Amino acid sequence: MWHYTKCTAANRNRRLGELSEAFKRETDCLKYLSEIQSHINSTQTTAVLLQDLEANMLIEMDYVPVNNYVFHVIAIEENGIKNNGLPCQTIEQAVEQFVMQLRAK
């Protein structure tokens, strides 16, 4: 099961690849949700999947108990405000958005 992971420029590509592999199929996402739901009693929760310490960016997974989920790329501005990217239905979309935002910095 995937656990919250930190990365830096040195291991960013490897960590993004591992994250993509862990959530490649919809069944992988649903299995993860099932595991998480057994520990959390909430109608909606956000799980941080990956945090880039140097770029101040996150990939989060928002989910509700009805097995609906969406991935978000979050940029943390210098003033601490979170800037949410567009919602992504797949982890591949989130990783692509992450890389594009990283290049734009």
C-alpha cells in the first residue's frame, strides 16, 4: 500500500514513477480507498500522496466513501496559501500536471 512520500529534485522522477505505478489502474485506487476508509470515519477526506520538498508542491487524493476520487496537484505559495490545480481523474494526469507546473516555475 502507498504511504505518504517526500521527494527532492534528486529522486523526483523515481518517486513520480512509483506513484504512477501504485495508482495505475482504477482497481488500485479503489483498493487504496478501501484500506483508508477502514481507518477514517469521514464523509470526505484528503490524503497527501507525494510532497516535493524543494518545489513546495503536493499531489493529493480527495475521496468520499462512495468510491469516488480525484487527484489534485497543489502548489504552496511563499505566503503559505495552497494553489489547487485542475482536478485529475487519473494519476497519470496528475503527474503530467505536476511536471508542467514544475517546469513553469
